[in-house]
Amino acid sequence: MSAISIFLPLFLVPLAYAAILKLSALLLRRMTLSWKHAVLFALMALVVGVVGTTLNKATGSAVAMPLVVLVGLVLQLALGGWYLGPRAKTRDEVPVAFKGGAPLSLLAYLMIAVVGIGIPLAFRASNA
């Protein structure tokens, strides 16, 4: 296994997440969000996801998958409201606050879920 195949996903996944987050900001009330803040949020959300997955695996996957997804969603919303709220801005350069940051992270979460489910299903359909 080459170093490129190991490190390239570590670079591309946060960038893809940040791009989806910026697209979400554009779709929601024409918010603006800098690349720096989008990438930092993506890294934080990915770390939270990795820690949660590691804890679930360490307990022998004792927690049911629907509950894991729900807890992940709640954590994503809380993190989005806390981090993105003061950093995402409206067209008038007013911070969107927690009530704007949480829906922004929700839309990004849903878009990632659609991409994460849709791409594997498309590959399965093309290989069938």
C-alpha cells in the first residue's frame, strides 16, 4: 500500500465535507462561510464521528445503529450551532447564530448521507 493511497483520503475527505458545507451555506438563505471555517468544522465533525465510531466498536457495537445515527445527528447539530453560528454570515454580514448554524450543519449532514448512500447504490446497480 503506497503512501498516496493512505494520505490522499485524509486530505480529500475534509475538503469534500467542506465543499458540501459551503454548498449548504449557499442553499440556505444565501449564507457565506469561509473555506477556513468550513474545513475546520469538517475536521471537527470528522473527529467526533471517528471517536463515536471507535467508542461504539470498543463496546462491541452494543448500541443499535438507529440510535448511533440519531446521536451523531444531534452532536452534528450542536457542533454546527456552536461553531458555525458565529462564523456563517447572512448577506448583510450578520452572524446566523446557533439557530442558523444548526440547520446549516443539518443540511450538510443530509447531503453527505445522500452522497454516502447514493454512490454505493449506483455502483452496485452498475455492477449488477
